[in-house]
Amino acid sequence: MNIRRIEPEPSQESVWDYPRPPRLEDSPKHIQVIFNGITIADTHHAKRVLETSHPPVYYIPPEDIKMDYLSRTTQGSFCEWKGKALYYTVVASDKQVTNAAWAYPNPTSNFAALKDYIAFYPHLMDACYVDGEKVQPQPGNFYGGWITKDIVGPFKGGVGTWGW
């Protein structure tokens, strides 16, 4: 496996400098999630998970989400680092996306601060923003990373990257 790491500029981060196991940190950046023309989430109190080869995933506190647009689904998954996840459908007026967001109601001790925070798949929303910049979704449909101009890869998730 020969991965060609992109060298970050002074104002950038390389996902290849992120740790494994992943790290959780607070983010003071302005995070917004838009769906069907409605701002579903808006916060300056997000947390982000940083993991080798992945763009950051932003988790938003429930008090900064319009929870009346979310409903639990029966979907679940398991992360070896964070624990068992549950999923939400996002519904706004005549538009809905199933399993568009997820949370960890009982995360592992290293990720206890993520309890009940919710992450959104940017490729399923109309737009997601970090400090006013519209993010690009992480390649593929499995991961939920948010790519901005200050994050460089290459990123896991695209064709031929599953073995990284």
C-alpha cells in the first residue's frame, strides 16, 4: 500500500497526522447543517473526532439542533472506539432522509463527552458549513467526514481506499 500524503500548508491539517485510535476535541468553529432550506443545527460548541486518514466528523450538542426535525430509526452500528450508535431520520416538510444522522447514547469512556451529541452525513444534507465554508463530504457513503480547505488527504472512503 503506497499512500501519497498531501503536504499541508501552514494553515492546514493533514488527516495523516491524526491519531489512531481517534481523538475527540472541542471545536469553537461555527457549525451549521441545512436541510430542505431549514437550518437544522447551528452551534459554536461542537466536538470533532480526528482519526488517521479521515476528515473530521463534527458532533453537535442536542440543544443546538432543532430536534423536532429528527426521529429515531431502528438502525444501529458499532464503532470499536466509540461504542454503539443509533440513527435518526431527518424530516423537513415534504423531504426526508433516513439514517442521515447518528449519536452515541452510551459511548466508551474515552468518548464519554460525545454522549447524545449528533453527527450528520454531509452528503445527505443540502449543505453543511464550517465557519461559513460549505463542506465537501468524505468520499463514499459509509463515513461522515467533513472536508474543508484547511484539511488535506488523501481521504479514506473512495474507491480503492478501504484497505488503508
